[in-house]
Amino acid sequence: MPEQVSGSEGASDDPVGGRRVVGIKDVAARAGVSWKTVTNVIHGRPNVAAITRRNVERAIIDLGYRPSLAGRQLRRGRTGLLAVSVPDLATPYFTELARAIVRRARADDYTVLIDETGHSVTRESVAARGYTVRFTDGVLLSPSRLSGTEVAALQTDTPIVLLGEQAEPGGLDYVGIDNVASARDAARHMLTLGRRRFVFLGAEIGPHRKASALRIAGLQAALAEAGTDASLDYIETSEYTRSEGFARAREAFAEGGRWDALICASDMVAIGALHALASLGIRVPEEVAVLGWDNAPEAEYSWPPLTTIAPSMEEFGARAFQLLAARIADPAAPPRRGLVSHHLLVRASTLGSTARFNPAVPYQIWHERPEPGELIKEARQRAGITQRALAEAVGTSQGMIARYEAGAVSPTVRSLERILTAMGSTLRLDALPAHLR
């Protein structure tokens, strides 16, 4: 049997380098079905009998068939490929964002290619132009060196959606977290804890301050709204890495910085800063409360566990894909802007490992934490709510609440959050016993 290669989805007798190209019709003939049935199997459509699907999949494996990208593009005018361009895959934020986009795009039969620019202006410019050869239907670009206006000036005919914290999207579609609002949440949390000497670690050096400028503005707004004597300083960084966080925090605090609230531009910066503070013998959170952004996986396992602003990455990925799909379908539509929800995830770096409650976020997972039933019972009693009233508030039975409190059944984290959120408005930090504050 002659060596076969994958390629055309149409006719199967086109030679490529003297070798025979396997086409969709070859697969159909081997499986004894129509080429349309093969197409349905390839795209995972449900209207194919199980035995037929197995026969087609076996024929695909036997023949080594792969769909032809060129053939698909000629017929549809699209490749079914998208590119996600991010600065650094070693940073958990970008990795989680790329994964969320991949999961959402897969649901619509798109394949996603990941491009790491390495914070390079040249690589970001290539992505902004849609790459040197157009092989994707669109690009999701998270620039760290180019502004939105610069990306827009470079754009060709490839649809682009900007990802991240652009201060000015430059007339392009854009998805990101609300930096001003999330910074306000961070500041209000610190103010509630009695912190007054704030420092922001992560003011970006360079012409485009983007996220850091917006977050500093949010911190300033929250302090102004509170009308307190709180102060805000900032420390510049050249990048958002652990090593940069360590170096800049150690330098600033070793030189006599006496802040009691350290708000970091990312969890990676914050984790480096935690190490620096420990090396200087500065206790967290007793002397300095520390907070980050992004909810990186290792933030929960730092010491102490890190309080963070947690964006909804699934929402981020879905919204980014939706905007790009809409732009592909209608290139002339006006630019759209999507803001992703976030929440304050409070851990020991601001409240301490023995703390159980936060006025804004009633329940978080701690390394040292009470049993769920104990937590529910204590919170309910402090809030003055009966088991029956609590059950009605969260849509469950009184018997289930009783079983939770007795420890007979362990609630899921989602259920526990819902239960305690129902009581959160009545919980006050200053009403708790001293050992829990």
C-alpha cells in the first residue's frame, strides 16, 4: 500500500510530493458512509449513531486522515483557528486566562493556538498585525508593551480583541477586570481593619501605566471617600514577578518604610514581598497586612495565605471569545467593552490565621479553620437567625441546616458560602471575641 498523507477534505487523488493525499472521501469510502457523515463525526455532532461514529473514527485512524486547513478556508472563508497572545505563560494569571479561552472556544469547534510574546514589542506587533501569514480567524491579544492605540494602528484585516487592563483600548474591542472598582474593594478592606498607612507595590515604569494607574486611582478614591487621615505611597516595579516583588519590598522596608497596608499589583509580586518581609523579621499581618491581585493558585499556599482580588477567569474567557466571535461575524460593528466580575478573597495575610470572619466576605478557607458545622452554628447564633429562617433564606430544609451544624453532613464550599453570605450583613468584626478579631 503506498504511503499516504493527510490533507484534502475533497478529492483524494491530488499528489503531494509524489505521495497520495488522503481526503474525506477516502474516509467515507472506508467507513461505508457519506462524506457528510464523516464531517458530522469530525465536528462531534450528536446526530450520528454510535456504531457509525466508531466506524468513521477507525477509518480516520487507519488512513491517517487530518482535515485540510487550506480546503476549509477556501470553502468557508475561515480556518476555525484562533490565536491567544499573552506576555508570559510562566505567570499563572495568563495561563489561567488562556485555559479559560480554550475551554470556551472548544465548545464552538474552534482550535486555539497560544503565542507567548515574552513582553517583546516586536512579538506584540506581529500579533497585532494578525501574524505574517493569516492562519487564524482572529487574535485575542494581551499586550504589555503596546498601548491600545498602538495595537489599533498596526491592525490589518484580522479581527482583534484586547485582553487585560488597558487604560485606553484605542477603539478596539476589550475585556478586562474593573481595576478602579477592585482597588476600591482592596482599600475598603484595609480601612475596615484599621490600616491607615498604605503603599502600592507595582506602579509600572514606562509610558503606559495601564493597570497600575487605574488601581492607584481606585485606592485614592476609596481613601478620599472614607475621609480619614490615611496616606498612600507607591513603589515602582519594572515587571510583575516574584523576584521584583521581593527586591522592591525588601529595599523599601529596609530603608525605613513604616506602612501597615501593602497592596501589591499581582499575587506574584505579593508572594515575593511576603518573602522579603519575612527576611526582615516583619510580621504579617500583625505589622503589615498584604494583599494581591489575580488569585494565583500558589497564593492559597503561601505563608501566610494571601488575600487577593479574584477575577472570574471563566467569565473572562467566555466574554473574550464572545466578543471575538461577534467581531469575526460583523467586522464593521462599533467597538465593545466587557468588564469581568471579581470578588475579594480574604485570607490570613490581612486577617491572620485565627480570624474567621470578614465584614465584606463572611467566609473564606483558612489553613487553620473551624469545622464547617461549627462555623455555621456560630455565625447563625451571632446573627440571631433561627435554623428555619436560615434554611428559607438559602433554599434548603431546616433538617439539612441541623445536619450541617451537627457535623453529620459536610456542606460544599459553594453551599457554605451561600449560607454565610445570607448572614453576612449582620456580622461585624468589632462584635467578635478578641481572639477572633
